[in-house]
Amino acid sequence: MKAGLTKLGFSFSSQKGGHEQWTADNPYRKVTVDSHHAPFHRELFKSMANQAGVSKKELFRCCTEKKYQPDLDKISRKLNQSKA
């Protein structure tokens, strides 16, 4: 999960107990990673994908395919348009 979030432009922000906060800019997003529940149930995975502003498929690819690089400009444009 951490490698996938890093590919999506997130960086570790803080931790409280088993909950890690990962943040990204442009636009600002925050994902809570419930690290003590790994491997993640599909509903928790879906929630983290929603917080990241990407589809479950996109987050899964970021987490599992080592050579995959997401189009961050496309993701940012999509998120910025949805906020307008």
C-alpha cells in the first residue's frame, strides 16, 4: 500500500497507533492507512482508493505492478475538475 501511495504522489505525514496518515498536494488529499489490518479487506481498500481520488483498479495497479507509473497529471486534472 505504501509503495502504491508513493507512486500516486503521497508521502507519509503522521501516525497515531496503527493509523498512518499519507498526504498529497495538487489537489490536497489525505489517506488513512489502517496498517494493523493488512492485508486489507476489499471495503477498506475501496475506502483508501476513494480517499486517494483514484479507482480501486488504479490503486491496485500502483500497489502490485512494480514498473507501473500512473499518469499523475491526468489524475490531478480529473480531481481538480470534480471539485469545480
